[in-house]
Amino acid sequence: MAALDVSGLHKTYGDTEVVAGLSFTVEPGTCFGLLGPNGAGKTTTLRLCLGLTAPASGSITLGGHVIPADAQAARAKVGVVPQFDNLDPDFTCAENLLVFGRYFGLKDADIRPRIPQLLEFASLAGKADARIATLSGGMKRRLTLARALVANPDIIFLDEPTTGLDPQARHLIWERLKKLKSAGKTLILTTHFMDEAERLCDRLIVIDHGRKIAEGSPRELIATHIEPQVIEVFDESCGQLPDFTENHRHLADRVEQSGETAFFYCRDPQPLLTALADADGLRYVHRASNLEDVFIKLTGRELRD
Ligand code: ADP
């Protein structure tokens, strides 16, 4: 049985179809990514899957429960890490876990023995009695993750779990999420960080304007949608990039210009690297293509607010 199955999902706000016929399936024990630019419909889709808002049409089954009809039973099996931490500032770390467990109908006698291991998992072992205001952003995120685990759910929804964190704090979250996956949990994740999706997700979908525009593993998506190598070329100071790009466009399979940088996507980078060796005043980075290149190709470079 799939952990989550979504079929033909539609949601409209006013005249706008925010989710426009979305279908996907999440297998148990995997990490599934929901990617898309701002306003693509990711948060709405998560809310629909949790039964927090009703669809115009379509079907959702979460943990074997039909949503929204049976949402309450489904939510008892599901952990949620929301986009913004909503820990209770009046309580300590341990108290936050206890109070949250009560929302799930758990007895204090069942929650209390779990608190040390939840804090340990969150690398907050010494912080049981610390007030929320004294925690760093990374600590708050980890406590929110621990809180989502209080009822030992099989499925965990994470809405941008590392937004606003520094690199060290992000790596710690990633490590914990991998541990959860190794323990057989299903993770359903939205993120703006393509490196995060590439690292964590077994499969993902890219959505835009409420529609699925790509689906696969990160590797499959890179192999299907993009040339394998990129050379990013930028001007050091002398303004030679436009001429260089025009004269060497034929050495790449595809060229994209974004601000001060030209992206040369290639199957064979050697001819362009040779040309760049003689090009004074230009700097470049040669790298393998990644999920961000796929994302930009599919959704464009213009800003979404
Ligand atoms: P994402 O999470 O991908 O940034 P959202 O699902 O938050 O996208 O939003 C998708 C679109 O739906 C946006 O245009 C947003 O303004 C609109 N929207 C979201 N929630 C509501 C709401 N409660 N009422 C009206 N419009 C909404």
C-alpha cells in the first residue's frame, strides 16, 4: 500500500486553479520531494493531503485513510514539521514535547519516557529544561522535528525544513532525516534547495501553476532533462562576455544567459575549455549538471514572488 496516493487533485481559490489535476504516489519508506517556484501550489498540496483544506475534486489516500473524510485518523499516524516553527514560547523543550503528545491523545506516562530519546535524536540532550527563547534557529527546527515524532508516526511531512538555517544546522537536519528514512519512515518534503532535494529525495515531482511538469529520481531528471556538464562563464571586469558567448555558442549544446553569467551546457566540454584557456578577462566554473539546472530549465529564470 502506498503511503500517500493522490489522483486528479484540483483546488481553486476564487478564479484561480491553484492545484490543477495533480497525481502522484509515495511509496512507504522513501523520501518524496515536492518542488516548485513560489506560488506553484506546494503548501496547498500538503494542506490538501493532510485534510486541512478540501479539494474541489480528486482523491487522496494517506496511510490507508481517505482524505478528507478520514483525515483525523490519518493525522494521528502522521508527523508534520511546518514551515514556520510554532513551538510554545512559554514552555521548556521537554514541556513542548509533552503538551504536543497530549494533542495526539497520548498519556503523560507514555510520553515522558520518550522525551529523553526524542531530545537525544534532536541533539538537544542537555536542553530538556531550556526555554524556547534561549534556543538557536537550528535547535528550534530540531525540536520541531522531534515534536513531529512524539506519536511515533510512519509518515512525516516537512515543509521547507531547513529554510533560514546555516550550513552546519542544515547538515544536521539532513543527517537526522536520513536516519528516519533508514528506520523505515516515509518523508514528504517541500524545499527550495535543490541540493537538499538531490541529497534526500528518492523521487520528486516538480510542479508549476498547480501542474506536475516533471517526475523521477534526481538522477533520472538530470539525465532526461539536461546536458551532463555545465561551464559557467563570467566577466572579471572587461565586458568581454557578450562577444565570447556569441563567438563560442556553437561549442555548447545550449547556452543560457542570466545576469552576468553565461551557462554553457555541454556533452563534450573540452573545446570550450580550450577556448577559455586563451580568454583573458573571463573566469569560469566547470561542473556536473545538477538538479538546480533542471529546475531552472523547467521553470525559467524569472523571479516569482
Ligand atoms: P507554494 O507553497 O508553492 O509557494 P502555495 O500553495 O502557498 O504555493 O500557493 C499557491 C497559490 O495559491 C498562490 O498564488 C497563493 O497566493 C494562493 N493561495 C494559497 N492559499 C490561499 C488562500 N487561503 N486563499 C487564496 N489564495 C491562496
